[in-house]
Amino acid sequence: MALPTITGVGRLTADPELRFTQSGKAVASVPLAFNSRRKNPQTNEWEDGDVFFIRGTAWERLAENVAETFAKGMEVMVTGEIRTESWEKDGQKHERPSLMIRSIGPSLAFSVAKVERDAASQSGGQGGGQRAAQPQQGQAQRSRPAQPPADDPWAVDAAKGYSDEPPF
């Protein structure tokens, strides 16, 4: 039986936490809150309804991209499967729902996003793995315009400023 899939708009309750397994696979923990906020027609004020908190998990390149892109308080659109995490602590068994994130992106309702290919896509890589060293906190991160792969059908000829060939 397939696990239930959800798609919704939520908010990060903390910064994503990126770590690596012993085999080098990236995994990001993403704490999310989904609420049923609505406008009260009598008072014309926004009211918060029930809130559903869940911890999302992203793997490999998605995990690295999530950790690099999102921060506490950001509104995101997310799709994934609901799972049950189980663990034992001090002889007690514990369970909680979790979300295996398949897709996540910024909600553009109250923000603007600039989409760029990640470093692994630039080099044509398929797998995850650790990235080059990230800038230290407080250092500015400089982004360079990305060069498209040579076989990219949507690429633009830099000399002409356009492509003569259709991309299909």
C-alpha cells in the first residue's frame, strides 16, 4: 500500500539542519508548520486556526539545496509522503509523524525567488555528495553567472545573444 502524499504551503519553524551519513549522503531535517489561517469576515482580522507541526526530511542533492536556500520563517510549498518515525529512548518506545520531502520550493505569495542550477547540475553530476566549502557565517556569498552545459538545447549563444535552433 502506498504511503499518503501531501502537498501544502507551510512555514519553516527553524533553519534546516544539514548533516551527512557515514557513507557521505546528505540529509536535511526541515521543521515545518501548517496552519489554517483565515480572515474573520466580522472583524476583518486574520485569525490563526489549528496548527500541524511536522519534521520533514530531504536527502542527497535536495537536502543540500534545501539547507542552502531556506531559513526559519520562510513560507514553502512542499510535497512528500507521510511516514511514522519510531525510536526507543530510556526503554520507552516513541513515534511521531514525519514527512519524506520529494519536492520543496519557495512560496511566491510574499517573496521573490531567483532560480539557479545547483553546482552538481552545472557539472552534469547525477548524485549527491558533499559540496565545496561554504562561506563562513558573516561572509558574503558571491554568485557568478552560470555557464550552461555544451549540450543544453535552451542555451543562448553568447556572441549572438540568441540561438538560431529551436530547443526541440
